[in-house]
Amino acid sequence: MKTLLTALLLVATSLLPSWAQRTVAAKEILDKINRRETVSYENTIITGDLDLTELANKKRVSNNRWAETEAYESTVETPVTFRNCTFKGAFLAYKNPEPIRLKGNGILYATHFNEAVTFENCTFERESEFKYSDFKQRAVYTGSSFRKEANFKYAKFRAAVDFSDVRFGALANFKYTAFKEDIAFRKARFEEYADFKYTKFNEGASFQNSRFNGMADFKYTHLPRTSSFEDTVFSGPSDFKYATLEGRKFSPARR
């Protein structure tokens, strides 16, 4: 009996690192980014808002994109990796404390990523803001869960992107988002509004085995030839008005 208990204790001890989750403050991560250190966390709970719009390299920008708006941009210059992590606070790569009016004169902050970003099996418990973000290297979000709005409006992905097996619990906002290379939403689950209106897909877009439980809006979206909606389920309404696949009118069959 004593031998059995000892063996069980050894097994439990060996598995403990994979079960246990440590807790770190968002400030620790921000400090690493400002020091240009590689950011890598696993089995970690991140507390507080992770505000990437206020990095040490933040600068004011002025160009036609922002019109008369007062705009500031920060840049994450090192790889960022999170695996099996939970973000308790907001994840902010964009914010606009002063709303932008039709004629500009508002204020906004955006953050860009020069190196690869990885969020595998992570949970975003509050809002996640990536609006206007420019991703220059590969971006991975596989197996992650967004409990609040996932805002990627106007974001640019210049390399391959993977949102496979991601659960969007609220609005999934990809309106006007630009994907330069392959994008995967395989087995993704959209619980509420999925906004892909005017989204730009330069290469194949795979929604194979994904499920839309709310509104699926692909109006004005142009899909390349290698795009796939095989075994995709639309449980809610969908809008593919003016959507095209390889230049031809397109609307996937409902299941």
C-alpha cells in the first residue's frame, strides 16, 4: 500500500507543472516589451489591463489615414507568446478615449506587431482590441476563447493567420480587415454577430467545420478561389449580398 501511495504521489508531482497556473501582473509583461525582451508565458493568469498603446516607443503620427485625428502608435518589437493563459483584464492594442467625429478632431491609440504573435488556448475574459493593428509576421490564436467583443476591425495581417478552433462569445469584428496570406477559421464557433463585411482576403480563407450561431455578415466580401465553407453550419441568419468567390456571385449552402 505504501508503495502504491508513493507511486501516485510521484505521478501527481510530475503533472503539477501542467496543472498549476501562476499569476503575473500586466505591468510585468509591459516592462519586458519596453525592454525589448522576448515575451513568453504558459499556464499563467494575467491580472490588470494589458495596455499596449502606451509603450515607451509611442509616437504621434500624422498621415492621410487618420485625417485630422490626433493619433499615436506603439510597436511591439519582439515575439509575443502566450499558451494556456487567461487575461483577466482588457487586452488593449487600440483605444480611443476621445471619440472620433466625422471631421476628425478625435484621438486614438493603435499598436502594431513587428514579430510573430501566438495565443494558443488562451481566454480573453474582457474586451480585446486589435483595431488598426498591423501584424507583420505570423499570428496564431488557435483554441482561444473571446468572451467579450474581439475587435480586429481595419487590422492588417501580412503573414499567415490561424483562428482555428476559436470561440467568439460576443461580436467577432473583422470588418475591413485585410488578410494578405492564408487565413484559417477551421472549427471556429461564432456565438453572436460575425462581421466580415468588406473583409479583404488575398489568399485562401478556410471556414471548414466552423459554426455561426448568430448573424454571419459577408456582404461585399471577395473570396479567393481556394476558400472553403465545407461542412460549415449557419444556425442564424446570413448575408452574402454582393459577396463573390473568384469573381462570381457566391453564397454557401446552409446546413
